[in-house]
Amino acid sequence: MPRPLEALIHVDALLHNLQCARTHAPDARVWAVVKANAYGHGIERVFEGLRGADGFALLDIAEAQRLRQLDWRGPILLLEGVFEPRDLEWCSRLGLWHVVHCDEQIDWLAQHKTEWPHRVFLKMNTGMNRLGFTPAAFRSAWARLSALTQVDEVSLITHFSDADAPSGIDQQAQAFLSTCADLSGERSLCNSAALLRHAQDPAIRGDWVRPGVMLYGASPDYPEHDAAHWKLEPAMTLHSELIAVQHLQAGDTVGYGSLFTADRPMRLGVVACGYADGYPRHAPSGTPVLIDGVRVPLIGRVSMDMITVDLSAAPEAQVGSEATLWGRGPQINGQATLLPIDEVAHHCGTVGYELMCAVSQRVPVEVLRPHHG
Ligand SMILES: *Cc1c(COP(=O)(O)O)cnc(C)c1O
């Protein structure tokens, strides 16, 4: 028997979350953001659940190629644009739309020979200060780009730094909308947080929204709102089993560095999942794990292949009991159990994004399709 650790991809959750994105912007088109191999879920594995989107947004030409191999004929947007002039040949060949965020990318386009002019998204830096033209430089970049024979339609795009936070998007949105006011072209502003929190305003929704993390069922603004608040469902479950149970006496210690000391006799469970699987090594004692659907705390240090949990709350647990690291747990008395990835991430001082992206190659993945009939 293989090691019991496995990741499950829930196609029904992807379908549901995409629909949820649509209800927040019914009049906009949706880019499903699938960068970083679909946030660790696997582009091929999420395709079936997300192919109802209007386009896919990502960073790597190799990932765009994989979408074309899946026979996706619709729009694909490179969110960072091209990294060197030769990439433009791939854009022409694969029909990729690309962000243009700096003068060098305009220079390369001006030198590019193509039969088909490119659809580009000109990026404005409205305060994030990573990519894009400042409002002061934007209009001349737009004019220069629009004049190129290599360019078809120019759309306008910006990205918010604080859409998940109380400080919000007002200043950035204002800078973007006022600078673009009399420029033609479709607009795209919203990531998941902006879509969920700020897209009541049609000007903010724009023509294209760009949800990422919400499609995978994590909340972009946890702990202020959890995924259940936004009616999102986890697209990934990471689950395993107990492979050993230890009976500790008071004074016994657990694992590397003897980080945990039992203060009473207790049962300890050993779960087949460790940092080599992508479970964060810095997960502290108290990080929740479900054992047969019952919440128990992690104790001691996360090791490469195993973690250890306190079984006091799960007296029935034994070797072979199901361990849910995040996602959907087994039913208890007909009731679904759930361990939100955001909650695990929060214990570890990070965000759901990082955990889902980090699930490692060695973890086998199974795609669960919705039942028909
Ligand atoms: C990653 C990314 C998104 C999606 O962000 P989420 O917070 O995952 O919704 C949207 N736009 C751009 C430019 C991005 O890089």
C-alpha cells in the first residue's frame, strides 16, 4: 500500500467558487487566475472546474502552452507580460494576450514581426510600486502602444495593494479611473479581495475581474472573513492517516528537539505528512488537525515525513484513522466536517495561498468529479 497521504481536488467546489465570482460581477468577464500551477492544484486538474471562465490568467508561457494543449481556445493573459523579446513569438504563435508594464516591453513589441497584432493590457502602477507605469507616464505609454502596428486593442489594468484591508482601494481606484477617464479600452482592476469587498461599484468591477485564491476556496481577507462567510468551498483536501499511536507518561517528550513534554499520561497520534509534503515546518503546537473529523492540536515539531497530534479529544482514534490536514473531513453523524486552510495558515503566520501552492510533488493527487444523475 502506498503512503496514505493524498490531496483531493474537488471539481464541484471549483464550479461553485467560479459561480460565486460571477455573482459578484455579473456584468464582467472573469479571468480565472491559474498562475503557480493553479495555486498548487495543477492546471490540468482544475481545468474541468474552471473552463467556464472567460479566460485564464497566468505568468508562464509554459503554463499557457499546457492550456492550449488542453484545447483551450479562449483568451489567455500573461499577467507580467513577456520577459524577453523572444517571448513575443510565443505570444503570436499561441495567441496570448499580455500585460505591458514597462518601456522595454514596448520597445520589444515595436521590433516584433507578427502577422497578427497582439491584444495587450497596459498596466498602471497606482501605488503597489511593483509593475506598471505611473499615472504621469501612463498616457504617453498608451499613445505609443496604440500607435504600433503590432498592437491590436489596448486594455487598461491595475492591481490593488490593500483590497483585503481596512485602508481599502479608494486612492488607487481614483488614480486609475481618473487617469483612464477619456482613454478607450477595456478595464480590469479586481483580484479576489477587491471583487468580494469592493465590486458593488460598476467602475471597480470594470470589464474583466481577476479572481485567484477565492476560486480555490480560501478567503482573501481571513481572519476578518472566513471562506464560509464568502460562501466559498475548499477546492483541495489534504488528508492522510494515523500510522502509529503512542502512550506517553508525564515527562515524556516528543520528536526532534523534544519540543513537547507530556504533563500527564496521554495518547499521541503520528500522521503521515511532513514538511517534505508541503506541510509548513513552522506550524506551532496547537495548529488544528482533524482526526476522524474531530479537531485535535498538533504537538511537537513538524518533521520531514510526520507530524504528531494530541489524541485526548479523540479517544477512539487508532492506526488507520483518517487525518485531515485541511479541507473536507469525514462526516460525523451525517454532518460534514471542515478544516479551513486559512485557519491552518493563520496558526503558521501565513496565508492559505502559501500552503496550497506548497503541496509538494511527492503528494499523489486525485481529482474528484461531481456525481451525475
Ligand atoms: C495573482 C493575481 C491576481 C489574483 O489574486 P488573488 O488575490 O489570488 O485573487 C489578480 N491579479 C494579478 C495581477 C495577480 O498577479
